[in-house]
Amino acid sequence: MRSALKRGPALVVLACALLLATSTHAAHVNIVTIDGGINAAVADFIDESITKSEEDGAALLLIEMDTPGGVLQATQDIIQSMLNARVPTAVYVTPRGAWAGSAGVFITMAANVAAMSPGSSIGAAHPVFSGGGEEGNKEGEGRNYMMEKVENMSIAYIESVARQRNRNVEWAAEAVRNSVAIGPEEAVELNVVDLVAKNRAELLAAIDGRVVDVDGEDWELSLAAAEVRMMEMSTLQAIFNFIGDPNIVAILIFAGLAGLYIEFQNPGLILPGVTGLVCLILAGFAMQVLPFNWVGVLLIFLGIGLLVAEIFVTSFGVLFTAGIVCFLVGGTMVFDVPEMSDLTIDFWEVLVPVVVGFGGFTGLVAYMVGRSLMRGQVAGVDEMIGLVGRTSTALDPKGKIFIRGEYWNVEADEPVDAGEPVEVVAVDGLRLRVRRAVGVE
């Protein structure tokens, strides 16, 4: 009885401590930064960050985002992870001037808390084909059933996400259907996002004490004096995220082809060949992250074949021009896929300069090879054909001549006096065949 009474105060203190710990959760916030397109590497990073935040008891996972959009499958993976997370998630469109475009709209609406910085924007979530958007839907041109299918699926999907987080379902559908976009103040007014915050500290202070739905349960955000922990991509994720940019893929492909071409033309240099092979391998890995169109890829390789053929076939530039056209058309089509993707190759900023550079390099090689083929031989005994020397003895018909700093045994087709100029017409082993040189004194 006495022992029980002695233990009583200690048990009360322990119970209070446990109650306090369970009611306030962990006093730290995990931060994830997304700056660029949404791809498989980004989806893996966010999913991994959610898992780690659940395991380390984070009070919140904050995703600071600035994105023009991304790939549908990666966006779906991110939203699925966020909706099923056992930790609160928040998306903050930042810094000033940032954009939550296309896929960014879906991800922002999937968060428990959505916020924007002043000067940022959100919207324009219509599915995009890199080859022309809504071509085929214009009056008189017929219906683009694939585009309609993707659009309707995207509308249904974003409405479901908005409804799950109690956001403006009508505006979400308009963002997909008509590519509407709005600023932060209007986004708060229309219940697209929850608040506008100038910085991270202001955001965390504003949502401290807010109750959100986490996996079907109410969760009170306890963020007062919360520690901020930055989460970084792994090396592999960072590499895949970097090469997941279509512009980088285009540069890798052309750099790889140029490297291999230099190696084939100059065997033994090693460095160009290794560099080209590494570039093509990285481009191949990127193709596993990004959706691509085989027609575009085949057109690029057809362009390569035509440029190489120009070196060996006299087409007066026809093959060269056709190769450049195939490059440009293939580059615009390579990411033209029947799904929502805003990851395209910048035509004027990247594709044209890369193609012009590669085409110029190939054209220079073709010019140099053609010029070398037109020149006469400049090495070996066969180079002596056509050279003019002087007889050191009379040729009747055999004798000796002095040519190119050397004395040679020769045979002429007619007698020639000593000191006369003769022209080499053939090489027969160590003997030259000559004839009298006309017009040479």
C-alpha cells in the first residue's frame, strides 16, 4: 500500500508526459523544395519524404513548389501519396513570381493546407500535346477523341481531389477545361488555396493550431517553435530529375551522337567515344522517366542517317537538308504523347540551336571529306605520277632521272637526251615509266 502511494506521483507525472507527447505530436517540420517539372524522380522523392515524415513523427511536411507542370503518371503518384499520407501535408507556391501550373494545380489542391506567396499564380491545367494542343477540335476539322478523353479524365480527377480537400470544384474543372489561371488573392477568395503568406515563417505561424483531416482523423497542427528540417534528393534522384528535362535529353542525344561520330572518324581518341556513349546512356535512362513518342525518336535517327549519307553520297545538299528537317520534326514530336505532359523541348531556345550546331558540324565534316577526296594523292610512290624531273643520262629507252631529290631508274617510250624534262606516267616497282614533258623547259 505504501509502495503504491509512493509510486503514485511518479505515475501521474509519466502519464501527463505521455499525454502531452501524444497530443502535440513532434515539434519539427520537414521541408521539400520542388523547382522545375514534375517527373518520376520528383514523385519518388515526395513519396520517400512522406514516408520519412511519418516515421520520424514530423508535425508537417511542407512542399515548397514552383513548377510549370509535368507528366500525368508522376502527378498521380504524388497525389496518391499525399491523399493517403499519415502526416499532414502543405503546398506553398513560392517564391514570389512562382507558378503552380498544370500538374502543380493538382498537387496544390491535394494538400491539407495550400498557400501562395504574393506575386505567384496558379492555373492553366489543360492537358497539352507538344505537337499542338487542341488541334483537330476546331470547327470543321473533326473531333480529337484522344484529346477529349484525356481532358474529361483530367477534369474528373481534379474534381475528385478538390472535393476531397473541400476546395472549389467548379474552378478546378475550369482550370482544366479552359486553362484559367489566377493570382494568390483571387485564389483565396475562390477557395482554391487557404491563405497568402509572405514567407515560410509567416505561413507556419498562420496555420499553427489549424485542424486538418489526416487519413480520416482530425489532426491539430502544433507548429509553435517547430524545428525546420530540409529534406534533399538522393544523388540518384537528383540525377534523374536533372536528365528528366526534355531539353537536357535533346542535348544529351545530339552530344552523344557527335561524340560517337568523332570517335568513328578518328579511332583511338577514346574520350569522344566514351563521352558520347555516356551521354546516350543517360538519355536512355531519361527516356525511362519521360513518356516519349517512337515516331519522333525514329525521325531523329533517320535524320542522323541522312546527314551521315551526305558525307558519302553526292546529293548537292538534298540529303543534308532532309536530315535537318527530320531532326526538327522529330524533336517536336518526340514528347508528343497521348497523356497530360507539359514537358516539351523548347523549339527556338534549344532544339533549333542544337540541330543547327550538329548539322553545321556534320556539314563541315562532309565538306572536308569531299575536299580531301578531290585532292590528288600526296604520299607514297603513286604520288610521283604526274611529277616532272630531268634526265641525268640519255634515255634509250632506259636510263636515270633526277626527281624529288632522288635518282631513279626509268624507261621511256622514246629516246630522250640528257638534261631534258620528263614526266612520270607510271610506277613499276622500283622503276618509273616516263615520257618527254611538253611545254616544260
